Amino acid sequence: MKSRNILLALPCALLSLSAMAAGSHAGNHDDSAIGKPGVASKVTRTVTVDMKDDMRFHSSNFNVKQGETIRFVAKNSGKVKHEMVLGTQKDLKEHYEVMKKNPEMEHADANMVTVEPGKTGEIIWQFTKAGKVDFACLQPGHYDAGMKGLVNVAGGASSAQAASPAVVTVAAVDAKKDSTMVAPTDMADGEVRKVDMDTKKITIRHGEIKNLDMPGMTMVFQVKDPALLSKVKAGDKVRFKAEKSGGTIVATDIQPVK
Ligand SMILES: [Cu+2]
């Protein structure tokens, strides 16, 4: 896995990662369908999205041009937790169902931000494809109540998308090959994004977690034993086991993959 990643051009690293997740779960969120994580220096516009307890985004409709990188400043002026998640309608619905089953889950993908009451978060996203990109709050009950919005991406600008699908395909095949080499089905593949010793939490971009019926995404896990955190660091490929415990999801085993 390591040598293969070096072969991939650096800008493709994120794409191949999302493909890793997608590869192990058919119908999982395909970042290329909605765009890709944006770079702060390329932001062309900043828009504010106010999330309120009336279960609406203010505003909920945006027009952007293909290729544009937008900074969404997501402000929570309500009294309950809200989040803004960009996705296809299908992905959002799928994620919403997972959220309903696991209300305590904390996810941390680049296409989403979860915001505590009174706080502000942001998403920097590049819209690489013309069409419509949905967004929604996937907190239980909120999506059903109509907490959703739409980004209209007007076509025209040519973007450096041509090379991407090939890379995604290659990476997806790789991920499949890797996952067939994994023997125990309750161990999921992932890559560590962040290790937080203070809160005893670890952020992992992961493939499907079969025993939790959870598609690939980036999630923040509590760990059963803080000693697990000393074995890994950001960037490490890991296999890990996650289980439900007292309404939250806990990583009970984390093994670095060499
Ligand atoms: Cu909400």
C-alpha cells in the first residue's frame, strides 16, 4: 500500500482515499460526483449559512460556477447541534439512516461540518462538476423536517477533471484487492487523520465497517484503551475494530498496517 501511494501524484491522494472508502462499499459517497475538498488559497467566495432550530438553512440555495471553490461559513444560531453535509441526495439519505441508528457518531469528512450551538464551522469545497449538489443537516429528525439546501453548479469552466476518474478506478481496484486480503471481517480498513491524546479520541478515514453496517467515511472514535493511541499517528494505515458501547462508537482495537 505504501509504495503504491507514493506512485500516486500528491493531489490525487485525497481522491484515492475517498475511492478507498468507496471501493469497499458499493453506492458509497463518491466525492467526484459533488466535487472535492477545496484549498483555502483558491477560495473565490465566502458564503454564510445560518443553521437555526426552525430546521432550515438560511440561505438554502446557492448558485456557483463549475470550478469555483466556496468557503461555507456554517453558523449555528440555534440551541441544538446542527450540521451541514454536502452530497448527492442518495448519499445524504444513506448517511441520514446511519446517523439515525448511531445518533452519537461524530464524523469528520471534508464535505461536512458539525457545529455546536452558538459556534461556527466551515467547509471549503470545490465544485468540479456542473449540476446540482445537495446539502442537509443529518442530525436525527432534522433532515426529515426539511433541513436541506441546494447548490446549483453552472457548467462552462473547464477543470482538470479528465485525469481523475482513471485514478479513482485504479485506487478502487487496489482497495478491493486489499480488502480481500483482510481476513477478519470485523476489522475495518482506515487511515489515521488525527490522534488526540487529551480527549482520547482518534479520527479515522475508514472503509465500510461491516459489523456496524456503516459505509466508508471519516469518523471520530473514542478508544477503549488510551494505550491504543500510542501505537499510531496521523497518516498511518490501520486496521481497526469498532463497536457500539453505551450509545457511542468505540474503537476497541487498532492495528497499524505496515
Ligand atoms: Cu440540524
